[in-house]
Amino acid sequence: MISMKKITAIIVSAALAVSLSACGSNSKAAVNSSAASGNTETIKVAMQYGLSYAPYAIMQAKGLIEKNYDGDVKVEWSTLNSGSAINEAFASGKLDVGAMGLGPAITGITSGVGYKIYDNISSMPNKLYTNKENINSLKDITSSDQIAIVNIGSFQHILLAMACDKEFGDAHALDNNLAAMAHPDGMSSLLSGSVALHLTSAPYTFQEDDDESLHEVYNFNEVWPEGNSFIVGLASEKLHDEKPELYNAVVKATEEAMEFIKENPDEAAEILAEVNDKDTDTVKDWLGRDGVNFSVKTGGVVEFASFMEKNNFLTNEASKDYSAYVFDNVQGD
């Protein structure tokens, strides 16, 4: 069996080698332009699917980067399928700003992709559901029970490893059960019975929680308390160092988007309903559920990185210094 360290090395090497064109076919791009002039700046921003990226959807819909930049700027938006695809885009030098789970972000930072966290984005419930009545704890999972997660080395994978470390004393006890698939595919597989379990994030957690044929197996608050970071915003060091005004516009736009969601829940729900292909009332319900939090303050970054290093999820050393992961405007731990 290939070790986790070798698997991580393969993933990181691929991310550093693949060009943006490799993930372009999986992206849905939209372009917002503030004005057409010879001095127009261009910034490329990528997000992913799901409620956890709501501030980015608001930023795009309301033109908040353009609003907060004192000049002409064209914002090119892409929606990619995973943190690894965003890492590929950053590594190629073709992406300035993006959002992903804390685990892949730490992998990218320690591997020298060339970005840091510019803001926290969200903390959300991540839950493990099953379609089997006899599975009520991690210890009930057998070798034949597949667990769908979005990717090997993803935030969900690290979260499961934390739980396994607590329950079994072995962070990789369930690695052989894992099956990588996109969140919606994982939910479909769980409902059809193709897999026994699905570890996922909002809004898929809400949909699975509402399905009476499924039940939750493990409360991850025991290993990762509510409010700790899930999705973080990343900016290239080049953007931060060479275009500070544009960098600051992104920071302000992100913060404004979070305030907009809090202060204008009805309009925010309308925008997010279109992005998530759901009705407005459903999305408004999701935004009000327990554990849904959009905040610029990070939580647990160094702790998460230390766990990843200790359990061979990283090929390079994890720093104990918070500033190694974040730019100087970021607050938290």
C-alpha cells in the first residue's frame, strides 16, 4: 500500500506541474469588468461550489472588488471543482485569489505554491452520514464499507483522520475505506447505496440530515470545535507584494460580502439560490442553520498544520509560526 506521504507528494507534484488549461475544462467562468481603459488591472479569482463559498458569490454578484478598488479593474471569475484544481492554477501563476479548505491550503503553503491566507471565509458543519442502520460509530465501520469524500488530502480527509486518531490511536485507520468523488456525486452514491458513508459539508450536510433514510455517525466537534476554520481565502504573494491596493480591495470586498450576508439575508439568499440552483426559502433556511458562520478571523490554523505534519499529510515541515500561513492583516490562530 502506498504511504500517505508518497500519496501527498504525488498530489503536490501534480499540482505544481499542471497548467491552468488542465482545469479550464472543468471551470465555469464569468467576467466582470468595471471599465475598459488602457490602464485596467486584471485579477483572476476562483471559488468552488457550495454554501461555504457564499462570500465569493456575493463578491461576484455585487461587484465588490471593483467597488473597493480606486481605479479600473477587470475581475475574471472561475468556479473550479476542488482545492487541488485551484492549487494547480496558483502554481501555474495564472490565479491571484482563491478559496479552498484549510487542509489543501496548508499543503500548498508548505509546498511553496506562492500564496498565503488573506482572510478566513467560513466555518461550516462537516458531517459523516450512513445509509446502514448498524453503523452508529466509527468502530462499526467494516473494511467493506466505503466512505465517499471529495478528495484524498482534503479538509474532510484530515478531519476524519483526527477522529480516527482520537478513536483508534491511528489517524489512517480508515484510509482504505475512502472513495474520492465530488460532493454531489458522493451524496447520490450514498442515497443509491453505492457507498455506505459520506463525509461532506454544507449544503449537502443539510440535505442528508433532512433525509430520513440516513443518520449521522460521528460529531466532529469533538476534534474540530465549531467556529474553527473550514474554508480560507488565499492570495498570491505576488499580488500582495506588487499590487497592495488591489490586494486591499480584495480584503475589503471579502469583509463587505460577509457583512452583506448578515445584514441582507433575503437578498443574499436570492443571489445564492441562483448560484446553488435552489429556491430562495431553502437557501435562507441553510444560512440560518447551526454552525454556519462567515468570519474573517481564522481558528486553529497552526494546530491543523501540526496534525497534518505529525500524521504524514505533508512532505515539508509545518511551521509553528502563525505568520508563516497568513498575511499580516489576518487575525486569529
